[in-house]
Amino acid sequence: MDGFPAGRARHSVQVMHQVLLALLPGIAALLWYFGAGVLIQILLAGAAALGSEALALRLRGLPVRAGLGDGSALLTGVLLGIALPPLAPWWLAVSGGAFAMLVVKHPFGGLGNNLFNPAMAAYAMLLVSFPDALSRWPAPLPLLPEDQPWPGLLAAGHAIFLPGAAAIDAVAMATPLAAFRDNRSLLVAQFYAADPLFAAGTFAAVGWETVNLGFLLGGIYLAVCRTIDWRTPVAMLTTLGLLAWLWNDGGSSASAGPPGLHLLSGATMLGAFFIATDPTTLAASSSGRLLCGILVGILIFAIRAWGGYPDGVAFAVLLMNLAVPLIDRGTIPQPPGTVRQQRSRSP
Amino acid sequence: MSARRRLRGGVQPPSHKAASVAGPIRDLPLPSLLILPLGDNHLLRAPGSWVGKGEPIADGSGLPVHASTSGFIRDIETRAIDADRHGPCVLLEPDGDDRWREPPRPLPIATLDRAQLLEAVRAAGIAGLGGGGFPTATKLAAPAIHTLVINAMECEAYVTADDALLREAAAEVVAGIGLAAHILASAPRVVIGIEDDKPEALAALRNALGGDDIELTVLPARYPAGAERLLIALLTGLEIPRDELPVAHGIVCLNVATVHALQRALGHGEPLLERIVTLSGGACREPANYRVPLGTPVADLLAASGYERERCASVLLGGGMMGRPLADLQTPVTRSTHCVLLLSAEEMRPTPPRTCIRCGWCADVCPVALLPQQLHRHALAEDLGALARHHLDQCLGCGACDHVCPSAIPLTRQFASAQAALAQLRADRQRADRDRDRFLAHQQRLARAAAERETRRGEAHPATPGSDLAALAMARAAGAGASREPLERTAAAAADRLRRLENQLAELDAGASAAQRNALQARIAQARIDHDAALRRLASGSTDAGATH
């Protein structure tokens, strides 16, 4: 065993805990606007991910306690729980958490070796398999009818565990990106005034903008602590904002959405700071990470503007993950003083 | 030229330096045995003979080895010379008098030319004392040097040997810098780089410099800014790759301890016999710097400082970042030993390594822009091609990545063995290429000879038979002559060897053991047999040749 007398900076367990801490502002905003269902989804997905991780570790003959202790499975579960609609039926979170661990993570070698981001791969699987359930988001708190209270633990639990009883289904509402997508004839300004979501919002849609700002806050904290590389989110958000500005078309009815809508709706900030920055599935070099961010930004905008889904963060990140080995090959930094060599294959 | 750049990456580990520079440099009692690595040299004095302090006892293609104190040469044995290497060592038993053969005298520097000065530096056994161990005379012999960089950085955790030296002997260091510049003879610009975490040393250096035309650059303390090439880049803006030497770019970089040794050698006539070693660590009762005679076993150094085996979890040879665990405490202090660390169990923190999560912090701190996480991955896969593509050979082994790795992976150790594997692969490939080339050349030679025989036969038949026979006889005679030559050489070499061994036996004085005498006599007997055999072969070769005529 080696001695490291100078001491170590931080441990990987601390890293995971720091990321979980940084998620709190966004989670709090989600809770406030969309009810206690958020918490239940996070707990369900987290428990499913932890349980599946334990099973996978046991099957692979690895130490279970140490494996669960690194916090990575919990983080995956929490990210999936955040991405799911707060009132989605329980088996979505449970099957998603299990899928993330048993199909996406461990068959590829477990921690540090998975090709795809487990939370996003699980979300994409659910979205493709159950598009209807995944698009059913409740109305944010300010838009609930007078007689509808904030969905507490009891009401949310009822909707999640007994999905047959449709007591809260009545207040389900299109997400901002889906609502904007359905706009065919109004100018952006007219649509913003007409749609209740945008009419009540400051920058974009009410509730969603706050949630995104919450994740932005946590993300900035992580970037300042150097836990994540700032290049990926900055590149992604810049690219997305720039493309949205270019295709905004001056706010005509053909607009793909103004930059504010794209930056502060859907899973943009969560994706930028917590999903795309997952180091395991991200390129290794600084330039590679910049490239990954740009790629995700382009893909998110393309899927939202011209694709078949209102939001595209999960698919964009998965496609980027797929490109990482190639990006890694092409972006090996040049050590100082050395000369770039012509494609020599022999060592 | 003076473009000052920031160090790329790097870390700021706790320095742990204060304890060992609190007091003055201490002297060590003479050990009972000195172990002097022989290197590529041969012994100048026979085992058993008495040598005076400062007397050369071995020389050859390496740097000369001097007796660090007066005493008797005991033997040559294979001993540990480093944390992970063994080699032949001269064992010197001090007589306790510490008596010079002849008292050291300053050299008449002004009257000596460059070649004489360089030979004096070599003869004094001076090599880089910062850890590199590169012969200083070789560096100073380089032509057209425009910049002399003096390294006073000492960025390694725990190590304060240079700091202590500057505090106590800054004037000698400055004199040494002047000598180095004088020997370079190209009036180079002189720049000293020193970190800002040793104000006392800096003040002493400033004081000693006075109005000298030497630049002093204070740099923020950041590990590993003191690595030779990184310091050169920081001070001159010139980036030198790992596979090229700074002298090829007109730069010589010398450590402060090295220029101090230069001044002792030329200004006082003392060869390099001792160096300053920092003894520190949490399990060290009295952290301090010691003036240690070269060849002192680490065990004696530990004994002098009150070493307690129970408290000490590990002994490291080297500083906190790059030091390596020392298995054999009889390993001697050499020119490149700047620190010995006694670590307590708490300091060791034996964290079991976890899986790499590719967080990339290692790439952020790597001073030469490598991607340690990718190197780690490819090293695990033993993919030497990918390792070469990721510039494994540029790794300095500084340990900055080890320091920040949240999964506690021993990265540099892994890279060192991967580097060895890569070097081995390249060497194997080169040898295979050379063997193939030789084989092809041999085949071509055979084909050519066969073709020549054919043509000669074709020409011979139409010509007169008499002349053909004569030509054949002449060719045979020439062939016999050619075959005689190697035989004569062998015989001459055997005779030479026999003579040398007999001389050795004659020189063997009374102090030699019976075993030594017997061994030498056995070798003489064997040499005589070889010699007779060679003579016989030579004689029979001549008779064969004679029979053909």
C-alpha cells in the first residue's frame, strides 16, 4: 500500500454528496410548484436504483456495502426521480431505476465504465415506452384552480400508487415546450400573452423558469468548486441560446421559440449542469468537453425544433455519449514542446 | 524571451516544511561502513588498501567515486543503491580519523582553460544534486548556452535541503553561480527561480547577490514548478519536450546545491563528498537537515535522529510527492538523495483504491497536459499503442494526479511501469528490425558470393588451366591468411589477460584474504589454459595453411 503523506484533496464519496447538495435548490423549486409527488418519485427511483445496484454488485461478486457507499447509484436514482412527472405511476420510477443499474450501468462494467448516462438512458427508455404517462405534468401551483390545494403527500401518494383513481388528472397540463410546439398561428408575443403558463411567468413559463434557475444556482456552485467542468454547460447553453436566437425568426408564428424559453424550460439547466457533465460519459480533454457541450446544445435544439418530442435533453445527451469515444480519439491534448505527429499508429 | 507564464495545472499540497528548517544543519557522526555505488567505474585501489579522505577510489566511464572519509576499502558487493535498484558498491570502512590524503587547495581558476576546468568539475564527481544526478561537467561542456537557470524552487513537500543551504551558505552558492557562468564561457544570462514560501532563504540570497548582474525571480509556491523543464518554461518561455535536452536549446539548468558543490570543488579543492539531506515526517522525532557523507546507509541517518521503529509506518526515499518506499534501510545516501521521510500511520493514509470515475481532476492538474484518466484506462487494458498516442513518455512522474485523485488510484506508479513496458516494446522492436536487416544482408551476401562463383567458373574454363590453378592457390592462401588473423588476435588477448591477472596477484598485499588470493589464482589458471589453447589453434591453423601450399 502506498503512502501519500501530502494528503488527498477530496474523495469520490464527497463528490457525490456535493452533487446531491447542489441539486437541492432545483428540487425545492420543483416541490413548491408541483407538489410532494416530486419527493415520492425521487425516493422511489432512488430506492429502486440502490436496490438494483446491490443486486448487480452481489451478482458480480463485488463488495455491496462499498459499492452502495460511493453514492453513485443514489445520484442516478435522484436524477431520474427529478426527471419524471411528479404524479407518474410508481412502476415507472421503479422500472426506470432498475433499468438504469441492471441494463445501462453494470453490463458495461459498472461505476466509471458505463457508456451511457444511466439516468438519461432509463428516462429515454420510459419516454419511448410510455410517452403518454411521461408527458402528463400537473399544472404549477399558481395555475391550480381555487378549490385545488397543493398536492401534499397523501394526495400525491394516492395518484402515484393508485393510478386508476383519476382525482388529480383533471389539472394535468401541457409543459411549456409542448404548449409552444402546439402553437401554430400566433406571434410569440401574442402566444406569451394568451397562454396561462407564459402569462404568469417572468422570463418564460411560470414554475418551470424557477426550477431551471434553481438548477442553475446549484450548477454554478459545482462549477465554482471545480467538481464539474464549466466548459460543457457553458458551451451547451451558449449553443442552445444562439440557435434559438437565430431561429426565433423575430418572434413570428414560425419561431422555434425565443432563447429564454429554451434556456429556462424543460430539463435544460438540469441537463447542462448535472447530466451532460457526468464525467464517466463525457469526453476526457478540455477541448473534448467543450465539443460535447456544443453537440448537446445543437441536438437539444434540433429535437425541440424539428424532432418528434417536445424536449430533447435525454436523447441529446445519449447521442453525445455515443460520440465520446470518437471525440476522445480526436482531442488528445498536445504536451508542451512536443510537435503534433502525423497519424502514426505504431507506438 | 522573458515571457513569464503561469504553471499549467499543478497542486498545492501541505508543505510540512517548517519543522526541518527551524534549526541549523546538523553533522552526522561517521557511520561504521560507507556504501559507495560503483556505477560504470572500475576500482583504482585494491581491496584492503587505505584511502585518504577525498581520494578517488574508482573511475571510468561514469563519474569518479571518492572516499567520503579516510578508511579501508573492504570489498565490492551488490547492494541496494536506490528504492528499487541494486548495483555493485564499494564498501569503505572508515578509520575514524577523517584524514585527507592531501589537504584540499583552491584551484588556480584564472590560469585554467575551459577544458581543464571541465575536467576539474568531472574529477570532483559533481552531478545534479536536485535529484537528477546528471553529470554537471557534461552540461557545462555544452556550446552556445544563452541562459543559465538556477533552480532554488524546492517545491517538493517536506524537503528543505536547499532552503537550509541558502540560509547558511548563500555567498558560496552565488560564487558557484559565477563559476558556472565562467565555465560556460558564453556570457549567459543568469536567472534564479525561487518559490515565495522560503523568505529567509530569499533574503539570504538577495543579500549575497548584492549588485551582481543576476536576475532573481520569485515564483508562487506551486508543485511541481521546480521540475527542470517546467521551471525553464516559467523563466524563459521556452518549452522543451521530454526527449530533448535543455542544452540543445541553449539552456543549462543547475540546482543551488550543485553550484554550491561547484564552488567547494574549484574554490576550495574539495571533491563532492557530502550533501544535505532533509530528515522529516510525522514519525521523525527531530526533523532537521543533516550534512551526510555520501555512502552513509539510511539506517545510520535514522539512528542519529532517534528512529523508533514502532512509530514509523514507512520510510520514504525522496519528498512527500515523489518519494518511494524504501525496503532496505542499508540503502546508501547518494548524490540524488535529498530527503528521507519517516511516516507515521496517520500520514500514510492507506486508502484502498476505488474505480476511476473519470472526474478529470488529474487532467486539470497535470503540468504537461496529459490525460491521466485515459492513460489509466489504457494501462489497465495494456494497450501500449493507445498509451503512446496519449504521450505516456511525457509523464514527469510528479504525482500531482495521485494527489487529487478522489478514487486514490496510484496513477504515477502505474505509469512508471507502463513506461517501462513501452520502452521494452520499442527496444524489442528495434532489435527485431536490426536482426531482420542483418539476416537479409547475410542472405544477399551469400547470393552475391554464389553468383560470383558462377561467373568465375564460367570465365575460368575457357582460359588456360595453368593460370586458373595459380589463381585458385592464391585465393586459398589469402583465405588462410584471413582466417589466421582472428586466431592471432585471440592468442594475443589471452596472453594480455594472463599478464594482467598475474600483475594483480603480485599487487595483492598482505591485507587480502586467502579467499581473494585463491579466487585470483583460479582465474589465472583458467586464463593460462585459454592461452595455451589459443596458441595451439594458431599453430595448427598455420600448418593447415602450409599444407595447402
